[in-house]
Amino acid sequence: AHLPLVLGVVRKLNVAALIDTFCPPHPAHVLSCGRGVEALLLAILDGHHALYKVGARLEERGMVALLQPSLTHASLHDYRLGQILDALFAANLNRVFGAIALNALEIYAIPTPWLHQDTTTITLYGAYEDEPKTPGAPRPAYGHSKDGHDDLKQVLLSLGVSSDGLPLRMGARDGNTSDSTETPVAIEEYLALGLEGVRGIVADSKAYGKRTLGLCLEQGVG
């Protein structure tokens, strides 16, 4: 019974409309990118997010009619949902992510005196081409695994959150990207958000360097 509550919060945050500004609806598509993301979010929080199961599962939960008037589960097919994911990536995930996060901060009046930055690795199984088909997509590669799976390819996930744990920025990088390379980029993206009242950024030792210190001093951030 939690899904209607989740959808209510998502609607309060205006997530679908924000996403549709980055991926404008097309007359040929019954399901917009924003509504598709709502469906994917609900499916993930229901524990059944394989793309081909999303429509049927949400219909079982009585959520399809709440997503969009006259929508049927047939419109929530895996091909359309895959298109939506591709469109989001092409629109620049970090920009989309940042816009939603800033909106959440404003709506709930959440202060951000401290920002926290760290990375983790996502292990991948199976065969992957050396170069991704989508330009700019993270390249699965061997690298330093955070969970000890050095025998498997991976990608690096870089995530920044507020003091209250609200995600503010994210980045998906090549699997062999080091924290020394990623941390200065992450701090630049933090500062580009233009958050007010930031006193400092909490990160590991990779944040200590001339580039990152110079950026923080310019912005008056510790």
C-alpha cells in the first residue's frame, strides 16, 4: 500500500514535469519520459523492476490509472521504457538529477551546510564491448574494486549527498576511473549547483589537492 504514498511525494516534487523539460513529450508517444520515470520508480520500490514486467506489475497494484488517465499497461512496455532511459542519458543525467534535487531542497526547505562526496564500484557480469555504443556512456573496465571483485569489469558511481542524506549529484564513470580523478570533478559539479549556505565538503583524502582546494577557496567553502 506504499505505492500511492510514493507517487504523492513524487508528484509534490514535480518530478515528471521537470524531466519533461529535458526530454520534451512527442505526439507519437503515449507515455512521456516523466510519467515513464514515475512508473519505473514505483516498480523499483515494489521490488519488480525488470522492464518487461513493469506494466503488468503496476496494473496488479492498481497504479496504472493513477499514473495517467486512459493509460493501459500495454503502453508500459520494455521498448518504450528503454527509450526513456536512453533519452534521459542523452539529456545529461547529472543535470536532470541536479534539477530534481534542487527542487526538493526548495520544496522541503532543507539546509545544506555540509556536502558529502564518495564513490563506489558497480560490478558487472557478462561480456561487454571495449567501447560503449552510446557516446559518453561509462565504459565497463577492470579497475580497483571497492568490494574485492578485481576479476570482474565494473563502472564507478560517484554520489554526493546533503547532511540529511538527500542525493544532490551523481556521476557514472569508466570502471578504471580513480578517485583522484573523479573527486575534483565532483566538487566542481557541486559548486556549479549554486547551493546557498554551504560551509564545507566532506570527502576522503582524494579531495585534498591544489585543484580542489583552489576551487573551494574561490567559493568560500571549507
